[in-house]
Amino acid sequence: MVISASRRTDIPACYAGWFFKRIAAGYVMTRNPFRPSQVSRVSLSPRDVDCIVFWTKNPAPMMGKLKILEKSGFPFYFQFTLTPYGRQWERNLPPKREIVETFRRLSRSIGPERVVWRYDPVICTPELTPEWHLTQFEQLCSALKGCTQECIFSFVDLYAKARRGSRGLGLSRVSGDKMEQISAGFSRIATRYGICLRTCCEKNRFLKYGIRDGACIDAERIRAVTGRPLRLPKDRGQRPFCNCAASVDIGAYDTCRNGCVYCYATGSAKAAARHDPDSPLLTGEPPR
């Protein structure tokens, strides 16, 4: 079993204490987001967990305890989102220079093969032009050289929550011409810095630039991290063209506190107020 922690919220940044309490307890409970009355118990025993995949924009609150996972025998790796956007887009994150340094420290601690960089999503506005993205991407590639082996990028999807959250900021669908310009430029830059570039759910449309679709819950990476020839089926519950392996997500929607206005998973953080660090559920209490 692969644990996803989490597509729905930033557990390392916002709920690190709760997560390690659940590791100590040996289980976690999750609520079906589409059927809230359906609550499942998920084992967090090292015998049952093949790998943990963390998704985060700021793993700093968790980094001091990662040795607990390693000593307990949990294989893991990080999907680390680092974008160049300012506080009007990502309201509650630390300054970018701090996040870059956190990325470097994490890579030194667990190895660049276990830290996948996400430049995600790519947003275009009258100010955030393709030229702007190419400049910012090269600066980040320079800062992260040797700290990661792979970068995954994708273009913003205008889900309802993203449209509401970014109202007045000029967010719009990225045109095909801009996608081509950005992808071609990213490919040239990433190659110079020795970073393998992948897209997410883009139907391999940028193969002509040497970019193929990657996988966030990556079966190949999990086999490499674990050193085991695991059979990992494809996740049929994700978007079309998603290459991710099947996983169990232990997060909850509308609980992230990062304040990213383009987020598809959090319309408001009201559910975060119902978080009890001692509860087996991330938000709310289990049924009695």
C-alpha cells in the first residue's frame, strides 16, 4: 500500500505533529470526500505501508522527525512544490529564499533522488508572461542544481475554487501558444542544469521538446526508493492521462493553510478549524 500525504492538503507544512502521532498510533482514519459518512481505517504499520509520498510547499515543520520514519522502516519521498509567485498568489508561505534553503536542506538529508521538484501550476496573467516564467525557472534551476533529479510542471486548471480564489488577479486559461513557448524554454533550461523535465496529465503533448508525462505517485521511483520489485497498479480514480500508481490519500479537502488562491483543493480553510491533533481523522471526530 502506498500512502499519499496528501493531494488534498499540505500535511508536512500544516499537520506534521498530527501525522507523527498517527505514525505512533499505527493507524489513521480517512473520510470519503464524496460520501462524508463513509470513514475508513488505514494501517500505518511498516508491514503494510510500501511507501509514503509527501506533497508539500514547506516541509520544514516535519524535517526534524524524518529519522523516525527511517528508523521505523518507512520508505518515503517528497513532491516539493516551489514556484516563483508572490504573496498575492501564495499568501501564507515563508519567503521564497527560506523555501529554497529548506529544499536544499531536505535534499542533503535524504538525497536528491527523493525530492521531486514541482513547478506547479504554471500561471499566466498580463504580468506573469512566458518570458517571466523562463527567467524565474532558470533562477530556480540554478538554485536547485544538484538538489533534485526531476521537475514536474503543469498548467493551471481553472476549477471553480481557483476562479473564486483568484478573482481580480487576471488568472485565465493558458493559451496553446504560451504553453508551447514555456515548454520549449523549460526543456532547454532544464537540460542545461541536468534536471529531467516531466509534465503532469498533459497527454504527452510536449514530446517534441523531449518532455514526457511523468507520475507524481511514481511506480518507478517507489521501486527505486524501496529497493523492491513491487507490483503497483495504476490509479483508476484520477484524471484521464494521469500516470500515478494507486495510493491511499490520508488528507482532507479545505484544510490547507498555505493560502494559495489558485488551489483546487481548498476554497476556504474553515475545515482546518475542526482539526484535533489527537483525533485519528485530520478534521472532525470519527463516528461512535
